[in-house]
Amino acid sequence: MAINGSSQLYGILGDPVSHSLSPAMHNAAFAEYGLNNVYVPLPTKDVGDAITGLKSLGFRGISVTIPHKQTVIPYLDSIDPVAEKIGAVNTLIIKENRIHGVNTDWLGANRALQEKTELSGKRVLLLGAGGSARAIGFGLLEAGAEVIIANRTAEKGKALADLLQCSCASLSDPGGVQTDILINTTSVGMTPNIDATPFPKKYLSHFSVVMDIVYAPQKTRLLAEADEEGCQTINGLAMLLFQGAAQFELWTGQKAPVDIMRQHLLAGLNK
Ligand code: ATR
């Protein structure tokens, strides 16, 4: 689709954004449906200035990434209730000069999980207590799952557990926790530290499903060991894909072409 005077504008706001895979994924999805839309990287230092600019330039939709997922909130006209609870927004919908903020990170995690398992009534051990754990944790509660937090720094784990009104477990003794699903939300195992794992292999057979939000490498040591222990596994690419698919659906009202989006994410990763 050639860009012309009628093209609708979308983009990703963050700092840095030069390595983002989102432009390839979203432009491919727009092209698949013949939509006259274009999605561009928007390296942004000052989020307030950027918001004023996006409104006046007529942008329709924005992905928000690090470090602006929290700082963008005061500039919104309205916010989705789950995003408000999470305290972070990764998606803007701009209509009639009004900006609505949503969080699709939790939607992406839930959809990636729901490809393999029900969530309602399931017990989930969540490793980590940072921003990703917070989004995924609230999302799991929305889906009716029970969450248990385990974090390296116990006080941070306890603080997130208090916020989510759930329990926490010790990372040094994970064997005593009976759960169905394990999710790593930490960066442990990410390139270049691919020999690291956030969880001992000997306990992995307790879980039916193991998900890692790390997507480089696609098969982390945690996922390789979970495979060996007979667990179903979900890699970080799935969450990235489905958070983008949810954005596409919010912006266009059409079902996202996930196979095309996945192909372009993979092509970008393998470059
Ligand atoms: P994000 O927003 O991506 O979740 P973050 O807020 O920096 O990132 O959170 C990172 C999480 O990964 C934290 O829970 C952190 O544990 P601490 O609270 O103890 O810092 C966890 N993490 C990072 N590196 C880790 C490591 N080497 N071992 C265990 N946990 C680690």
C-alpha cells in the first residue's frame, strides 16, 4: 500500500524504539487487509509534547513502550479500568481529539496462555515482581486464575502480592507450591545470558504449562527444560504477538491477521 494524502497514522512511542519489531508487525497486518494505514517509530523523550503533537497531527493509534507506559497516564482523556489498576498503558486510541489508554500486555499474555489452557480456576506461579509481573498478574486475576508471586527480592514480591491481594512464595523453596502454570516475567535467560534460568529444572514437572516472556532466544533454557519435563511451553514471542493483535483489533475493529503478524515478527527477530 503506497502512502498518500489519505493514509492514517499509527506509531510506537518510546525511547529507544529503533529496534522495535512492532512497525514490521503492524504494517504487515494493515497491508494484509488493504488498509491505508502506516505505522512509524516515534522516538520520544518528552511524552507531554509528544501527546500534543500526536493529537494535532491526527494520529489514530499509538503503541507505548519503555519508559513511557506510566508517564503517559496523566495526559490521557480516559483510561481502561484494568490499565488503571495495572498503572501502565501500552496502547492509545485517538478519536475526535480525545485519547483513550488501554493495556494490551495482559490481554496478550492471557491470549497466549489460552491457546494452551483454560485460566479460570488455575493456580499460577509468577516469577518476578516488576512491571510485566504486575500487568500479567492483574490480567490473570481478570481471567479468574489464582496467582502466587515469587521474586528474588522478597519485599518487592510481598508488595506486589499485597497489591494483587494474592499470596507469595519463596524462590528458595519453590517445590512446596502446588500450581498448574509457571510464568517467568524476569529477564533471566535473555540473550546473552542464555545459560541462566529463573527456576530449577527438578520442579518443572509439577507444571502443565510453562510460559516465558523472554523472546530472545525464542527457546530459553527454562522452556527447553520444561519441554524435557513434558510441560506445554509458550515463548515470549506469543505474548508480543497477541498484545499487538489486541492493539490491531482495538484500532481497526477487525480480527487481527495473527499468522501474518507472527511471520513478520519472526523475520524481524531472525535478522
Ligand atoms: P519489567 O518492567 O520488565 O518487569 P523490572 O520492573 O525491572 O522489569 O522487573 C524485573 C524483575 O525481574 C524483578 O522482579 C527482578 O527481581 P528483583 O525485584 O529482585 O530485582 C527480576 N530479576 C531481574 N534480574 C533477575 C535475576 N538475575 N534473578 C532473579 N530475578 C531477577
